[in-house]
Amino acid sequence: MNLYTLVIDYDGGTYICQAEASSKVAAPVACIESWDSSSVLKKETRSSLIEQVASEEFTAISGASNVWCGCANIGSGLAILNLIQTVKNV
């Protein structure tokens, strides 16, 4: 299992969550499931976000290693998602 960091830019805020996952495909869902988003998202919105990132094809960021970008709709707003495969202990 690898550690992943998901940086979410949404509605003027930046939110960071981390989780271990078996792949970059599974990582966004694992990160959002571990994120305490109760102060930011309603329960229904969180479920919708999980569904969206499960099917989102994250794109590799040119010039960077182990960094991908994706997006999702949250309510009427757009969230930019940056996924980073993270070293556990430096």
C-alpha cells in the first residue's frame, strides 16, 4: 500500500486529506473517505463526490513525478483535485 495525499481546492478553500491505497485509481476515494469533511460538505454532497472521483480519470502532471490532477462538481461549484503519491516518512 502506498500513501497518497489529495489536495482539494474548492469554494475559496484548500483541503488536504491522506490515505493509504493500493493504486492511484483507488486513492482518491480512500482519501475522501478518510477526510473529515463535515464542516465543508453535506452528507449527500460527500457521497456524490466519492462517486465522481471513483470514475474520474486523473491526468498526470507534466514535469512532475507521481502527481495527477482531476476535477469534480460539488453542488454548483467546481473542485480541483491534485493527487500526490507521498513518501510515508522522510
